[in-house]
Amino acid sequence: MANAWWTGKEEVQITPNMNRKIRGDIRFGVIGANEKRYIAYEQGQSLLMLPGDWIGTQLSKVFPILEEEEWRELMVSFLIFIPINIAVVVSGYWLLNLFDFPDKVAAISSLLLLLATTVLHHAQVHQQNNQILALIIVGYAGVLGFIKTQKYPLLFWSGLALGGTILIRITCILHVFTVGCFLLGCLLYQTKNIQKIIKDISIWLVGLVPFTFLGRLFDIIRYGSFFASGKRVEKLQLATDPMWEGLPQLDPNYPLVNSPHVGILGPFISPAKSIFLYDPLVLPCLVAGIAYWRRFHPYLQWYLITIGLNFSLHLVAYSRFFFWHGDHAWAARYHVTSLHLFLLPLIAVLIKEIPSLSNLKKNLVKAAITIALIVQLASVAMPLNLEIFQEVNAFPGSQYQLRLLKRVINIACYVNPSITKYCIPNYPEKEKLVSQWNRFNFFPFVLQEKISNLWLNRLIFVLWFLILVSSIVVTYRFLIG
């Protein structure tokens, strides 16, 4: 979308080799108000990507060592998404400071939010999650900052940030609602002056207007209605769009085709999506939340209650959707943002209380953090699509859908292909179907496949390695200082 906007190209470009598989196939878009085809997503992420996309295109003309699309991807990652991931850490630090956690605890905890939860996976795979997370944390921090200082600009900025989430994903209305509940609860705890409460909430609501209105303006231009959205138009056109002629009809209730229990229980027990498997810090953080609940300030208690409401609303909202699981995304991507908001202060509780724990409990907490770090590193070590295409091509073992285990096996097999019979090289007739994804997915390894100059590849690797080591050393010195 971003590239189409500034180049004047069509958002949806249908080529002869594109096969229609199902009604509503996102690649074919929807028919807009001007008979053009549009991609049925919200526009927020594409707006963020615009500068990086433009710069990447210009660099491809000056330095043709990479294809234009590869330069664009590289610049979007470096110039847009790396700052977004830094913003997650910085905003997390700000919120923890407002909850009165010590500076060092806040810093360590916000770093662990990035490195030891599924935030790390979404730092590499750009599926809207981390920019939404950063904006929601700013939304909560703005509210809490206002409660403590009575500075009204903080309240306005909170609303503005939350309006940005709606521009990125329409269902973020649920996040806006729960931050609003947090604001109302904090105000009621602080004052019984109804006029002041109404004034404060009104200022917060005014902050919501600019980006929310911008999203509506986009949809008027694209779909001809203030109340339209891409997904709403997509559903309406499932039976009327000529593009789907000849394809089987979908269930009349599509996309609400599941029994509610499927999408409610799935994020807990699904081998491919369970929050307990893919975010191992959930259980120790739950235990910490229960054990230390009475020590928490009422603001933190109310925050955790609103996050529990937030998670529950997402469970219910997505419970009947055929894609409650986020399709092939790693873990339950529509639910993990609520989970990250829940984990942030409870990770801080664990870190703060470690010195006072018995040796056994201290070692258990350290083990849980170590396991979480290993799990998240595994999630980004190889390309997202590897296990997906193992399943599509019916590799032995892929039918069990325990994606985390398959990832660990694939990493081990890449190092030693004889370690198990499930290694990809043991199936040469199928190996070529996944060979492009059977590799490490760290920056220099990705570029090695795209740049033929050996010395340039070595230089990039050395620079990457030096930056990595420097980051580790600086972080370590901060932690022990």
C-alpha cells in the first residue's frame, strides 16, 4: 500500500499466475468507491512505512547492489520499525517509572519485555503488533502521568496515541475502551468531583479525534462511506464481487464460523498458539501477581484489572472468527498485545523481588527468564515461513502443529542434519520446497543471499557483530553498575 500511494501504482496488481483460492482472498482486494481495487487493511501501518519505502527506492537507484524491493524492505525495517521497537522499550520504562518502580528495575523489565516475550518476534515480523503496543503503553502512561501531575497535555497525548491504534487496526477500539476504563477508575479514586471527571475525560476524548477522523476520511475516499472499513466491505462483496465467480460459496455467517469455545480456549491450549508455550513468562508473572497483589498500589491493581478485561474482550471478539489464531502468525497475534501489557509490570515485580527471594525461588525465576529468552530467540532465528511450508508440504511431524518444537528441531538440524530423522535434508524430494527458508534469519545471513560481493558481505558481518557485542557489553555494564 505504501509504495502504491506515492508512486501512483494500483494497490492491487493482479498477475496471470495468481490463482484465486477462496472468496475474500486478500491479494485480490475489494472494489472501492471509484471502481479501483484496494487492499482491505487499515492504513496506519502503511502511513508509517511511507518514508522508509521512498528512501529505499531512491537508494536502489544510487546503490544497485540490491533490488529495489529489497532496499525498500531494508529501509522500512531500519528507519521505521527499529525506532518503533525502541519506542516500546522507552514507553515501557516510562510507564514502570510512573508505577514507582526503581529506574534500574524499570530499565531491565522494559528490555525483558522486548527480549523475553513475543514482542521480539513482532520486532522482526511486522504485523502491526509492536506499533500498537507502543501507542497503547503511551496511552496508559499519559493517563497515569496526568493523574499524578494534573498536566492536561499528557491526557491529550494519551488520546492521540490511542487514536493512532485505531488507524492501524480497527479492533483497537477495545484497547481504547479499556484505557478509558483505567482513566475513569483512577479519576474516581482520586476525586468525587463529577465536573472535573467529565472535563478530564472530555479532553482525553478530544485527543482521540484527529487520527480516528483521519481513518474515517481514508475510508470515505476508498469505500465511499464514513462508517465503512476494509473488512466490512470485504464481507459485503463476498457474494457480489465478479472476482469470486465460479468459486464455492462460503458459510453464510463467514467469517464467524466457529463455536465460541474454539477461539476462547485456543489461545490457552492450542499447540500452535498457546500463550503459555510461546510466552513462558506468563505463569511466573501470574504467580507474582497473585502473591504480591495486596502490596500493589491501587493504580497498579486497577491497571491489571483493566488489562484482564482487555484480554477477555479480545477472547470474546475473536472467538467465532475463522482466523482467531491470526492465520500463520507466530503465537496468537490478536491476543498477545493484551498479554504484553499484562506482563510489563509483573516482570518488574519479579525483577524487583528477586533479591528478597529464597535461593530456590530465585533460581526458578532466573530459569524462567532464561527459558523465555531462548524461546524468543528461537522464534526469530529462522524465517517465519519455514514451519508453515513444512506443514503445507506434509513434512513428517508437521501434522502435530507444535510449532515451537518444530522450530527447535529445525535450528538443531541446521547445525547438525543427522541429529534426528525429522531434519529437512533427510527428505531430498521435499527439501527444495522449503530450501529458501531453511537458514538463519539474522541480518548478515539474510544479506549474504542477496549480495554477491564476498568482501562486502564480510564487512557487513563484522559491523553487525561489533554492534551486537557492544550492545551486550553496554547492557551488561548497566545491569551490574
